[in-house]
Amino acid sequence: MTTKTAYIIGSRKSQLALVQTQQVHDALVAAYPSLTFSITSMTTVGDHILNQPLFQIGERSLFTKELEIALQNKVVDLVVHSLKDLPTRLPDGMTIGAILTRENPKDALVIKKGLTAKSLEDLPKGSVVGTSSVRRIAQLKKAFPDLEFQNVRGNLNTRLSKLDAPDGPYSAIILAVAGLVRLGFDDRITQILPESVILHAVGQGALAIECRAEDTDVLHLLSVLDDRDTRLRCTAERALLRTLEGGCSVPIGVSTEFLDGQDEKKILRLKGLVASLDGSEVVTSEVIKEIDGNGIEAATELGQEVAKSLVEKGADQILANLTKSRK
């Protein structure tokens, strides 16, 4: 049983972050109608730096540090993150109390209003495609060498405005399906890009709730929101990323899915990819593993196995060269 009656939820100030946090708030209110939940928002380092690609900034806690400080100082009781923004190594004393059922984790193509193209293949040679993700650029450069990729930062509304500006350079931009759906922009999705074209970011589409590991009250509250399948998929993805020591600004892509299993046993497939920034070097690896019981240990091992296979194929050299290019 909980000993408090009121809890404070921390969130970034962006529109998407607040929508996501409201979703968690509403789920907690529905589950615990006798308790009070409020939201407090704050700006992170990543929200301030909008004139540089994420890759060039280098900091791994761009969108989480300020929230975690508030959590450590007990200003808030829990914080809501887009899981793809949350580093795989949390500060001491912190844990992920719940991962909610995942939205579609794939990437979406959004074409400029007024253009008739329906896919990246339809865009004329030299067309400019906007994205702030080196993961997307690295994969798409290899698949579409005749297109030009330029950085575009800002919240989702800002990026859509930059796309549609009559004098803007972009013919299309690439965004996460999940963000478009959560903000009600489903109608702007021109194409959901298939796995054969691009692998998504680790944790993309999933919401994670971070709390203090010693806060048994909050951990109890959050247990009802945790989705086992999503946690297992994301555990495998994050284990791969942690083994490779990458972050959200590194060209690492993944794809996970459960295949048919028997009884309580599940079969989880994880595919991983590491690419050079220009897309000239790409290594991939895929492993299928049986997940039973609690599953966390097996999912972690799956991620580690795929990461080690990628290293054997040369991913470590690609990542080493990437690190050198930052200096």
C-alpha cells in the first residue's frame, strides 16, 4: 500500500512530451482514483540547443538530465521519457519503473504539401529530405544516394512548418510514426518506411517512467502500467546499444518482433545495424531467441549476442571512426 496521497510527475516542456506525460497521468488517475497526480514541466539541454545536429553535441543525456536531477532531489516522484532519449546507463539510484505499451516504432515519410510524391523513390534527384537523425541519414543515403539529406531540428510542429514553408528547402522530412500519431498528425504520414529500407532507433515508440529505485510506493503504482512484451523488446534493444556503447546520436538501428511461440514461451527476433555516417559501410546481424519465465535475462542476452555479432562483422571499427570524427 502507498503511504502518500499526492505524486508529482516530471516532464519536458515540449508539446509532444506533455501529451505523452498526460497519457501517463490519465492512466495513473484511472488506476488509482483516490490518489492525486500533478505534472510539472522543465526545459532540458537538448531543448535549448536547436542549431546543431544531435551528433555534433555529443552529450548522451540531452533530454533527460534536468529531469533526473529533479528526481534525485525529490522535487518530482517520477518522470516520463521517450525511451529512445533515455541513456542505457541510468544514474545511481534510478530505475525504469514501467514501460508502456509501445506505439508503432517505425519511421514515417512526410511529403511537403502540394507535392504528388508518395514515396522516397518518387522524389526527383537532388530533392532535400530533412532529418536530425544520423541513424536515418546513414541508412537512407545508402538506399537513396541521389537524394540530399539536411539537418532539421525543433519540435514536431516546427519541423512540419519548415517542411511546408513555400520557400523552404525540404521536399520531405522523416519523423517517428509514434510522435505523429500521438499529436494527431496521422494524416501527414505519406509512407511508413519498411524494415527493408530503415531500422528504427532503440526504444522508439515506447514511453518509459523513471523513478528512484528505493521508492517502493512509486514502483508499486507503476507496476500496473508496465507492458511485458514492450519491456522485453526494449530490454533486448537497449542491451545491444549498451554493449556497443552507443547513444541516440549514433547510427545504430534495430528491429524487434515476437514470432509464434508455444505456451508461455515466446520467440523474440532482434535485428541490429551499425552504419558509417555516409552510409558507405553497413553491417547487420539478426538473432532469434526463446524467451521464457521472467524473460529479462534472456532478452538482455539476445541484445548482447546481436551486438557481439555486429562487432565481429566490423561495427567496432565503424563506431571508432565515428568517435574520431567528432574530435
